[in-house]
Amino acid sequence: MDRLKQLESFVAIAARGSLTAAAKAEGVAPAIVGRRIDALEERLGVKLLVRTTRRIALTHEGSAFLEDCQRLLVELANAEASVSAGGVKASGHLRVTAPAGFGRRHVAPLVPRFHELHPEVTISLNLSDRLVDMAGESFDCAVRVGDLPDSSLVSLRLADNRRRCVATPDFVRRHGAPRHPGELARFACLSLSSDASQTRGWAFRVPAAGGEHEVIYLKPTGPLDCSDGQVLHDWCLAGHGIAWRSTWEVEAEIDAGLLVPLLDEFAAPPNGIYAVFPQRKHLPLRVRLWLDFLKAQYARPEFWGGTIAAP
């Protein structure tokens, strides 16, 4: 129980950004929460949080551990709910939001199937590339791709999201291919405009001093940019430049020979595809079942080939 309390306190502090706020939410003294974190760090032998008079920040080890803790606590809650719910059926209205491109391909086809499994649940799916206010707009769950902004929301990693540079064979014949990410400045690159959510740029893993590697971020430019990823995809297929796209967006075209991968040897480690939801002590059964359903579907390698099995 002590270990579970330590994990819960760690997740609560990370979500609220404050030891005091986490203690207040639980209704205990801040000193109690502080002792739990001290005991957790001592047991693990690593520093998870950097505490100053103004703020609390996660260390590198803390960030990695947080994701595992969130997953474990969600799975524990789901396990308990599956026992306590017994024969209770999920019901009510489920509101889900997802990025437009990913949502069309990999969320929308699953919604009717989930409804077939749980016919007493009605579902609204919102597809938008803006970062929605989940609490203000009353969404139960958001599917998000890529790095997550700091927030009070809880995240559950569903799958890896790998990125690749691609161009048409004709573009490569006419303009050549970059041999290093630093050469992208000489090529027409198709990038998201500055008002889109991809703020850090294109990520690459390059050699660093001492035989190590590091991840760098570049913001290639070109004569064309757009805030819509599907438009960039279409421009790339039309041979107008090099694009940096998720594997799930371009794998079919690569297999068909319509696009060729570039700079694969410099590909950065994957970021994630996440389900994000408000922090609640007891998630509604319909939300827990939706999270389990998404995780199970995305765990199947054949799912990313575009085929969704019948229920």
C-alpha cells in the first residue's frame, strides 16, 4: 500500500505541478506527500523531481518513470473496475476528439465497432487539429500524436509514432537526395506553417561527441507550407518537395513505390500516440472500456496495415 501511495503521489505532483496542490487534492498535509516522494526516490536510487521554492520539475528519469506509473495506475483501476462492475453494462454518452488526419484513418473506423460491442453507449467524435480544451468542452478522451504539452491531464501511451522523410522518386531524380539532415536547407521542404502544432521542427538522431548520439530539431523551409497535414501529404505525392510524415501516413505509398524514404539512418526515436483524459478518481465505465479497446486495437501489428478485423 505504501508503494502504491508513493506512485499515486508522484503522478499527482507531476499532474498538478505542485506538492502542495497534490496534497490538497488528497486532503493530507504536504509533509506526508513529501515523505512519500523522498521514500520513493530513496527506494529507486534516482532523483525524480527537482524541487525549488517556485516550481517542481521532472528529471529525465522522472519523465520516463511517470509514463510507466500512469499506465500502471490506469491498468490497476481498470482491473478493479472489471471486478466491481460485474455484469453492469457500459452506457451513456462518450465524447472523443482526435487530430483530423489520424482520426479519419485510425479512430473513426473503430467508433462503429466499439458501439457494436457496447450498444448502450452513444459516441460523438470530433476531428480537429487544434488543441481542444477537454474540460471546457466536456470531452471524455482525446487521442493525441507526438509530444504532449504539460497539463493536468492523464495520458496512456497506445502505440509508437515513427517519423520519416519522404519524397517522390521523380523529385529525387530531378533534385537528388540529402545525405545528412543538415543538407535539407538546400532542398524544397514541405513543412507545417508556424500556426500549426508542430513547433519544434523535424527530429533527427545524429552522432555526437564520444561516440554517442543526440536528437536535434531542424526547421527546414521551402516555397510551400500549410497548416494542414493532408495538404502537405498531397503536395509531396505531387512531387513538390520533401515531407516529414508519420509512418502511418506514408507506409502504403512507400510500399507502392509512390514515395521513397530519405535519411532513415538518422531517424529519431519514436514519440507516442496517446489517449489523454481528465484526472478523475473514478473514470466512467464507458471511458475505461474505450481506453482498453483503443490499446488492444493499436497493439495489433496488422491494424496499422489498414485492416480492422470484424468483431
